[in-house]
Amino acid sequence: MMKTLYGASPADIDGMNTDRLRAEFLVDGLFAPGEIRFAYTHIDRMVVGGAVPLGEPLGFGDGKDVGTELFFTAREMGIANLGGPGVATVDGRSHVLANRDILYVGRGTRHVSLASSDPANPARFYMNSVPAGADIPSRQIAKAEAKPLDLGEQRRANKRRLAMYIHPEVAPSCLLLMGITDLAPGNIWNTMPPHLHERRMEAYCYFDLSEEDRVIHLMGRPDNTRHLIVANGDVVLSPAWSIHMGAATGPYAFVWGMTGENQAYTDVDQVAVKDLR
């Protein structure tokens, strides 16, 4: 199942109501029990996906929806397990993924199959795929192998640990960057101060929220902001022209995925909070 989103320019958001903003920049319903679902965005042609296998594995590999023979003819992917233990099989080679493990899948792969080790405690596979121009071998990155960065301050309620998985310093890729950020207990802000990176877009998958909690995700130009109310498992697409930061009503974490002109994580333009409007 693949749906398509087209995005918009910064000038378009003035005429968008809540429904339009959500239709262009938010993907919900990715994690359906027993199904695999994808959304294709024209924002740097990223594909985001979700799969919750139960009794039977869920597989994909055909490229019809992306215009190539195989899904991975000209693409790479990161697969993060956000649920119970699971198994991702790439061209016959199985990888056991615990919670917060990520699998990099390289260009040229023919078939991927996703399964839960225990259907009563299913895996929740979240996927980011972007165009790739190089063949890089698939590789599993365990949570313990990720590179952690401790950021923020308790007094500003933005203390968090960012873990780099698919990154030149950990596991190389062509253009995809992917990792997971966990907030320290009692903290709410996921990125503060906000920033722009004109040479890369980003997708946020918010997870580990309770049923009643929500993230308030801020987007738009620094002088013309908007917001999205985001539930557990929702994905926000953040184009290069938009700030991105958010706060939640309860504990949460998020997967970040990026693609664009470079993989320089520090290639950002900071925005002062006092300059936001």
C-alpha cells in the first residue's frame, strides 16, 4: 500500500487550514496490524513505511510504485524496530532486530521480509528509503553500536540523548542518515533551539507516546510558524525550508531520518527562539 504526498513551498502554508497542513506534511496510520504500508513524498523523494507483522511475514521488493524494476534498484533504506523482537530477512539473510535496533538495506537488494518473533508482542518496523547512487552492503546496527550524543539541559526541559545509527561515523550509506532520540525523564522539548538545514529534509516518527498524549510539532519559516498535533506512530515530513521542534504532553521518543546534498550533521542554521513568530 503506497500513498503519495506532494509537499508545498513556504508561501503555500498561509492558505492551508489544519486539514491541508496534515495532508501535506503528516503521515498517520502507517502501523496497521498484519499490514505493511508506505507513503511516497516528493520532498526529496523519501519513502516512509510501517509494518506490523503478526502470524505471517510481510514482504516487499517490487519496484512498480517507484518506477523501477525493484524497489531497491536505485534506493537504500533504514529499518528501525520500535516494537517487540523481530526478524528482517534481506535476500535470504536473516537479521534479528531487538527494540531500537536498525538495519541498513543497500541498493540492489531484491527482497525484504519482515516478521515478528512473537505475534503476541509484535515488532513495529519503521522504514525510511531514499534514492541512492552507490552500492553499500546491508548492515545491522544494534542499539549498543549507535553513537550517542547527550544534548540539552534539564533546566530548559530539553535534555536528550541522540543516537546516530546510519551515519558516516557508525554505518555508512549513500545519502540516508537515521537515528533515534530519547528524552531524559521530565523533559519535553525535542530540539531546542530550532534550526534549519537548507541542504537536507528530515522525517520525524514519534513513538512511545501513551494513547492520551500528543506532541505539538512546530514547523514553517521562523517568522511564520504553524503547528501539527501528532499522535503515537505519526510521521512529520519536514522540508528543508522549515524549522522543526516540538514538545509533548508526556514521555516520548522519535526516529529521525534525513537525506539531501550532504551527510554533515552539523550543517545547520540555528534560529534564536526570540526570533520566532
